[in-house]
Amino acid sequence: MTGQKIAVLGGTGDLGYGLAKRWADAGFDVIVGSRKAEKAETIAAEINAEKPSRGIRGLQNSDAAREADVVAVTVPFEHQQGTLADIKSEVAGKIVIDTTVCLKPPKVGTVQLPPEGSAGIIAEETIGDVARVVSAFQNVPATELRSDGPITCHVLVTGNDKEARAEVVELIGAMGATGISAGPMANSIAVEGLTSVLITINRQFKTHAGIQITNLDGHA
């Protein structure tokens, strides 16, 4: 799959930065997207400065989505629907990985799911008629992705397209993490809810916790 182009929209944030870095290091052609091309170019240059061979480019979101084979949306919840609407015409038939969680400050440590059920369900309802929508990366510490060390937590992947889930699990494996297909998009409600639980744990223990699924016996 390393011949594919991956666009990371919202790549100027911590999670997007980490995903762009990890996939570039795995040999993918990576494009960082932002609402403003100049900001995307700045972040791309910053990531490349650490390792020039990465060759990451920066483009405005819709241009990045147009060029890519796979699109990861890593924007805050308040920008999710606007971003999805902007790229809908560019993602027909493509896998779109939505990483969004409904977090409402100041109570980000309290589960606050949207009326639709989850951000993943919103993404499915918004662009699922044209794109293959998958939800993932809600429980992965951005600090772990941005580091050069191993990714110790597991990544739960939900979505109504079983084959798309399997492809995203493969993309996660390529960056050195373990992806686990966790069922249909309705299950993203539970996955996204865990984010606030982890935030609470992180505050209590001053750490960056993730999750691991036990007793997989090497079949993850």
C-alpha cells in the first residue's frame, strides 16, 4: 500500500502531525492539509526538517483531498462538518478516516456524545454516500505518534465497510501500530466515549494513556 498518497487534513494539529510523520516514515507519499495552504506548507516544512527524506507537501484541504487516495480528517469537532462538506466532491470512492471526537471544554474529561451518537456517525451521514468512511485513532496519544518510539497502544477501527476497515488496519500496521477491526460505525460511540475516560486518567496520573486489547494471541 506504500504507493498510495495519504492526505492528513488538520495536519497542523498534534494528532495530524504525528500521523503525517509516521506514514511518511513508512514510505507513503503524504500531504498535509489545512484550511490555509500557507499554514499547511509551514507544518510540512517543519516535519521535513526533522528528516528531509519524508518529502511531505502542504496544500489547502480540498486540494490535498483531491490528490490523495486515502484521506484522514484530524480537525477539532467544531470544524468536522465544514471540512467534510468542503472535501465531499473530492473523495468519491476513497477511504476517509475520521478521527474526530466530540469534546466540549471545559469538561473534556466527561463523555459528551453528540445527538447523532458519535462524530463517526456524523461523518458517515455527511459523506458516506460517496466515500468509504472509517473511524479510528480516537484513543491514541498524539505525543506517542509524534515521538520516535514504539506505538504501544492499540487502535480500534470502526466503520460499515468491512473491506475499508481492513485496509485501514493495514495502514495502521504500516506505521508500526496495531489496528483492530472493531465492528460497524455504531460502535464508534463506545470508542469515542473512551477518549474522555482516558483524559480523566491522564490528568489523574499525569501520563498519556492509551488502550490495549488482551488475549488476541497474535491475531490482531
